[in-house]
Amino acid sequence: MADEPLTDAEEAPASPALADVQRERDDYHDRWLRKSAEFDNYRKRIERERREQGDQAINSMLQELLLVVDDFDRALTVDASEGGESYRKGVELIHAKLNDLLRKQGVRPFDAIGADFDPNLHQAVVHEESSEHRDGEVIGELRKGYMIGDRLLRPAMVKVAKA
């Protein structure tokens, strides 16, 4: 028995100061575990709330977009030959409604024609020789570019002049 180590219960009685330090250590360890669990729960809750807010924003945007789709559906049921001008006005109203929806979301088109080609804003799909325009000038826009706030949402597809 002399060769075997003593267990906690068999150890010689510890000094009261050592027992106090061990209790304090256990208390700190317990507090640390609780705070760690609380922080983990907080992090998960914040992440879940952020995801829910993103989903809500997308749902809200899609709800508004569906109103525009409904207008297009109604426009497509009308026979265009019966009232060509009123049909065009209806499509123009839908177009305006869609642009208004995009504006509410902070999306705005930017002008590309006449600007110098910028690979950060433009996607060059055609180069055309032109003596009337300076080299690198955007002379045609095949698809509009859009910004959301101050960030690029979609580059403009452009035709660029070559000297």
C-alpha cells in the first residue's frame, strides 16, 4: 500500500487555505463555463436574428416585385391589336412601377455613354473603330449598369471606341 498513490479521500487533511483556494478555483472555473455558454448562446441568437432579418428583407422585396409581375400578367392577357396605345401605356406604367421599386431599395442606374471605359463599372463586349470619339470612350450601351448605394450591383455592358 505504501507504493500506491493516495486518492483525494485518503489524502492527508489539507490546510484550510488550500481548501479555500481550491473552492475559489472551482468557482472561477464554473463561472468561466457559464459565461462561455452564455456567449455561445448570444452568438447563435445574433446569427439567427441576422438571418431572419435578411430573409424578411428578401420576402418584403419579393412581395413588392410580385405586384409588378401581376401587372405584367394582366398586360399579357390584353389583346395588343385592340388598343396598341393603351397597351403601351400599361407597359410603361409597369416599367415605372418596377423602377420605383428598385429606387426604394437604393438601386439606381448609372450613365455609361460618353464616359471613359472603367473596368470597375463597365463590361466591354464590343470594340468599334471610330474617328469621331476618343480612344476608350463608351459609345454604346447594350445593358444598363446599376449601383446599390455606392457599390456596383451590375456592370454596364458597353461598346467602346477604338482610335
